[in-house]
Amino acid sequence: MNDNLENIIKAIFEARYLKRIKRSGTSILLGSQVKESIPEHSFYVSLFGILMQHINPMLDLGKLLTMCIIHDVEEVRTGDLHQVNRLYYKVDPELMAFSDMWKGSKLGEKLTDIHTERHESKSSEAMASYDCDTLAELILEKEYLNQGTKEAKEWMEFTIQRLKTAEGKRIAEVIVKERSTKWWEEVKNQIRGKHNLPPKKYE
């Protein structure tokens, strides 16, 4: 397909600056120790997208993952607007920023349509992608709760209330019950077994 590759590459160069932008909402919630960048967050959102479609095969995986990957790309221009910021915005700048960033190509038009569909919650994939975004917040909050940040518990409760889909709520139940360090505890016991040491019990 013929397209304006120069404009597309220009947008991708711009998107690379996202790695320099730290997410603001979690910093307010959990303190300055949170250094997660926007691309890191989007990676976890995309992992939840794969899981969401695995639970509900009726979802279009390609569309859902596209929504998950690009959902915060415009924040290279707007910054990461957290819940407090949004109290003072009468017009949401995200759609305009996304469209401006990707204008001048057929791919940009396609991505803008998908981004708008998500923003307006016009499809099952859009609703699912919003829940994936929320689940990425929830798993970060659970990690910090397990590390001793007591305030994270209240925010987890708020985050769970924002979930819309049955799949999202089901995943959230597991996140709440699971220890964020369980994977490492199991690995440590594998290593202990390799050295003929008894497994250690964790609570």
C-alpha cells in the first residue's frame, strides 16, 4: 500500500520521547519512588489485552492490542493527565493531540479512527482496552501494597470499581488475592532444590 512513510516515521520518532515521561498519577498516589514510564505502562496494558482476549475469544485481538499499544501515545504532547488534572479540563486534549501527531498518512487516519473508537467506548474492544489500562494500574498498586505502602489499598478499591467488563473483574479478583512476590518465591525454591536445600515456606 502506498502511504506517506515520512510522516509515519516522524510520528514514531516523536513517540520515542515517551520513554522520558514518567507517569504522574502513580507518583501522586505512591510517592516519588514510582518511576514507571508511559511505554512501560503500555506494555503491561498490552499483556492484559492478550489475557483479556484469551478469556473472551470473541474480541478482535489485533484491534484490542492496537488500542492498548497506542492508548497513551498522545501523552508525548499532552503529558500524563492524572485524575486531579482532569478536574480542570473542560475539553479533552487527547483526541486532538493524537490526530495532530499522526496526520498526513493513511495509517495515521486508521490509528486515529481506532483511538477515537476506544476513547468513545464504541466497541467491546474499546471497553476491554479501558479495563486493561485499569488492570495495569491495579497490579502496580498491589505490588506497592505488598511492599508496605498502605495507601495503595484504598486506591486499589477505587481502581476495581472502575472496571466495566466481566473479564476485567475476574482478572482483578486474582490480582487482589495473589502475592506480587509469589513468582520469585517459587523460583527461589527451585534454586534451593537445585542445591539440595529444603523449600522455604512463604505466607
